[in-house]
Amino acid sequence: MLSLVDDTASQLSGAQIWSDTLEVLALSCGYSDARTDLTGQLSLAMTKADLSALSRAQSDFLAPAEAQALAAMKLDRRRTSFLRGRATAKIALCKAFGGAPTKWDIRSGVFNQPVAAYRGGEKPPVHVSISHSNEAGVAVSSPQEWPVAIDIETVSAQNRPALESQLTAREREWCENAPCALNAATALWALKEAASKILGGGLALDFKALETVPSLSGDTVNCTFVNAGHLAGEAVLKDGVVLALVMSSQSVLTDSNFLSRAANMLSSSLGARNICGETEP
Ligand SMILES: CC(C)(COP(=O)(O)OP(=O)(O)OC[C@H]1O[C@@H](n2cnc3c(N)ncnc32)[C@H](O)[C@@H]1OP(=O)(O)O)[C@@H](O)C(=O)NCCC(=O)NCCS
């Protein structure tokens, strides 16, 4: 059973570690939304567990339909990303809404978007968003009426031409003026990818049309979207990894350092690395 085994509040600023076989870090934060007066809780979970640990623990968190989907996956890389995504999404869902991980069932919708439901039906409708990089899987959960999308990206010089090809001229100029253009371009890409998830189309959307209006403060990029005024994003870069969230532009998190705390935890569990030397982003 994937359950809370260690409340590490003192060392990890409110994070919790779940499972004795699978290390999944999880933390939560309240929110309020000025547009609707909605308040509630967002939960974020992350893991860098490898395929053998994930495979050993899979019966603790996979629903039967997910186990079937996994069985059809041939590549270890895909099995790893699927399991990391499901493990983190289950922990985020359990942390926000309770229940048993195996009773949360996350299917792929018609646009490949994750659609979560609780088998037995006694939970409210929820929203979940999943992302994976080579090193880690992350997920966020929130009430269905307050969707939040997540993206994780590893900074890599190899990706620079592809990233820049999806930036507008204004965005490219902004990156060139940032302390590290590669970090900045990766942050903008992560924000666009999270925006594409909350809008539902993924890469089917034109990423140039998801143009950002970014501002940089320390290791954090905040942005609005030129063509999606209802959305706002935040990306934090730590040690060569970008973590980005996109949500309602009218929403405020009760902990303004929430994403920074998550990025710090992820970076300490991944080990330090900084592609652009001292400067971030
Ligand atoms: C969304 C997308 C941009 C993410 O890119 P990626 O390189 O896979 O990056 P990430 O690891 O950050 O995200 C993967 C997760 O995004 C989620 N996702 C995929 N498509 C999504 C979509 N359209 N909307 C919201 N979330 C989506 C999934 O949960 C996926 O993880 P899973 O397959 O393990 O469940 C990309 O997967 C995509 O465009 N998918 C849709 C493509 C498609 O087939 N569309 C159908 C026609 S529109």
C-alpha cells in the first residue's frame, strides 16, 4: 500500500514522503480565485524512482486498467515515464482528496489528456496534470473547476534550436537579454507546454500562438499569455531543471513560494547541476 511513512515537515518545508518502497515527495498549497471566489487546495507530487522500484511498487498504486495499459508498453523509457506519472498523480490526488491510490483511475482522454476518476464514485470531479523528464515525474491535482497544468523540462543545449523555433521574435529577444538565453528559452517552452495542457491540445496547438509576456525575478519567470488572457504561468529554474505551473490569471496561491519550494526539493533530490554556470535563468 502506498501510504505516508514519514512526515518530513521540518527538513523539507512541509513535504511528505510516501511509501517505504517508492520515494514520492508531495506538498500542498491553498488557493483563491478572484474571478469566482473559489478556494481550495492544490497538491504537487514528484519522484525520480527508477523502473525497477516503480515496477516493484506498481500494484500499490495502479488501477487494473492502468496495469493493462502498462502491459502493452514495450519501451522501458515509456514504462518508466508512465509509472512515474501515475505514481505522482495518485499521491497528489490522495493528498488533496483522500482515498486509496489504486482506486484512483487515470485514463487517457481523446487528446491524450489525463482524466482521473475515483472507482466507487464517492469523490468530487478532479483535474490532474502530469509531466515527465528523463530524471523525474511530476503531477498536480486540483478540483475540476480550478484546473492547473504542470511541466518539467531539463535544460539541454541540444534542445535550443527546437525551443527557439517555437518562440516569437519578441520572446527570442527577451531570452537573448536574459542572463542565460538557454535557461530562459527552456522556461518559456515549459510555460507554453503547461499552457497547451490546460487548454487541452498539447502539441496540436501552435506554440507561437501561445506567446508569453514574461518577466524575470531571480530564478523565477512569471508570464501572461497574449492570446489567453485567462491564464498566467510561473516557472522556476533550479540546477538545470525547470518546473512550470499554469493556472487562472485571477488565482493566488496562499504560499507565494510554493513552486520554488517544490523546485528546491526536486533539485535536492536530483543533485545539483547548472547548465549556464552561476546565472539562472
Ligand atoms: C501534451 C504534450 C505537449 C506533452 O508533451 P511531452 O513531451 O509528452 O511532455 P510531458 O512529459 O510534459 O507530458 C506528458 C503528459 O502530458 C499529458 N498529456 C498528453 N496530452 C495532453 C493534452 N492534450 N492535454 C493535457 N495533457 C496531456 C499526459 O498525462 C502525458 O503523460 P502520460 O502519457 O504518462 O499520461 C504532448 O504529449 C502532446 O502534444 N500530446 C498530445 C498529442 C496528441 O496525440 N494529440 C491528439 C490530437 S490533439
